[in-house]
Amino acid sequence: MRRLAATTLALALLLAGCAGTSKSDASPTPTATPTAAAATASPADIAALASVQVEGDAGAKPKFTFTQPFTVTAIASRLIAPGTGAKLVGGQILAVHYYAVNGADGTDLGTSYGATTVSLTVGDTNNGNEMNAALTGQNVGARLLFGVPGAKSTELMLIEVVGAKTVPDRAEGEAVAPVAGLPTVTLAADGTPTLTPATGTASTTLVVQPLIKGAGAAVTAGQTVTVNYTGWLWDGTKFDSSWGRTKFTSALAKGSIIDGWIQGLVGQTVGSQVLLVIPPDLAYGATKQGTIPANSTLVFVIDILGAS
């Protein structure tokens, strides 16, 4: 079930994936979780990145001119153009464009220019320490260049911050009466959920039960959602949570997230909290996924904080 897609994680995977990171198996979608402390860019790395010429106007795919092969020994960053918009704030969801090339021969590795932007959360560990450090103190409109070492070649990648929005930390709306026979959810003062498991056999079909009805727009297929979530096995064993970390962002598209999330969240409104009981065929099936045993029914409580 290690399915990767060019979605909101495209940047994190390009940047962190080349720096010795791997995804968290317990997450409902592929993520890039640091496995070791990142090396610090040397003066030679910084000088190498400074020698790269970047041409092009804001909002357009840039052109890189550099001596090939381009190499660095650690992730290095450089501010190409300062932004003139609002200052970025931790936890904000950024809309960014990116363009990446292979440092060995200059071949394209991917871009969002000419298509839709991708999303990054300021401070998200999936971004990697270097990207978060580079974004700190910047403004909307900033363009940043990264040199990223890999096993076979170094990548050059530019990101351009074209927008930023602040989302709430928890669902807000009208409480919905719980349904008998489902797990019971209790919320801490900050909104963090705990679960009392239900007795009996889990449903073999998807269960979608709103717990709080938000007043926002209905979520549509293919949108990128920002959520806080916690996941448990049917017996109440917790295996993952975004609470206390960073809000989770993903496209609701096949290949980006498990099918149970797509079917369960499409049609729900922003601001809602939803309980999902997801049978194995809409989760990880017969494949063991980290601490999740094969053929597991999963229970999620998801606060839908934003959709775009």
C-alpha cells in the first residue's frame, strides 16, 4: 500500500525523499518522516547553490542555468526573491508552485507551474527541517531554491509561495447525537479525541457518522483537505494521531489516501467532525501496515478544518 502521488506531498517527497527519509507506515497516506538528523550544508554547498542562475518572473516556471553535474553534500537553501505579501505563520497552509530538475543533466523532475498549486503546512515535519527553516520569516510571494542530495544525483528545486491561509485547530459546529452501537468519542478541552470502543463485531461496510456538523462548504472529490485526526483499531488500540503534531493535509484522490477516507469525507462540510469505521477492503486489506495488522477494521475521528 505504499502508493505515492503528485499531490500535497509532492514537495515533501521530492525534498525529504532524497535526504534519507521514509514514510510513516501508520499514516493513512504516504508521508515523509525524518529518520535521522539532517546534515548541515557546508560553505561549499552554499557557494554551489549561489552559483545557480535562476531566471523568470514570479508566477512562471523558472529557468535554471548551472554547471553540470551540480552536487551538494547536504540540503542547502537560498532566497531567490523576497515576498511582498503577509508574513508566514506557523501552522498556515501554503499554496505553492514548484519546479525541480536533475542536477546531473538538467532534466525535468516535475513542476506544478501551468497546473494547480500544491499545499504545504508551515512547520510540518513532512517538509523537512531545511524547508521549514527556509520558510521561517518569509512572506507570501517568496521564491526559494533548494539543492537536495540524493543517492544517484542532486536535485535543484524552486518553490514559490503564492498564498497562505490560517485554519482552526478543531471542528466547530452543531453537535450531532451519537448513534448506539458505534464507538463513543470523548473530547479533551483542546478538542483531542479519545475513544471508547464498541462491543460486538465491526461493520463490514463503511460507516460515516458526523459528530459535529460544520457550517462550511461540502467537501468534493479531488479537493485537498486539512484535518486533525486520530486512528484506532476496532478494539480501541490507537495507532496514529495528528493531534500534538501538525495538521494533516492530503488530496481526496485515489492513490493519495485510503479509499475509506475519500468515500467518508466527500460530501461532509468543512468544520465538521466525522467518525469513520472503515472495513479492511477500504483501508489496507490483507497487507500489514506498520502497527496495523492485516485485515484490520479502522476507526478514525476526523476534524475537517479546510478544503480547497
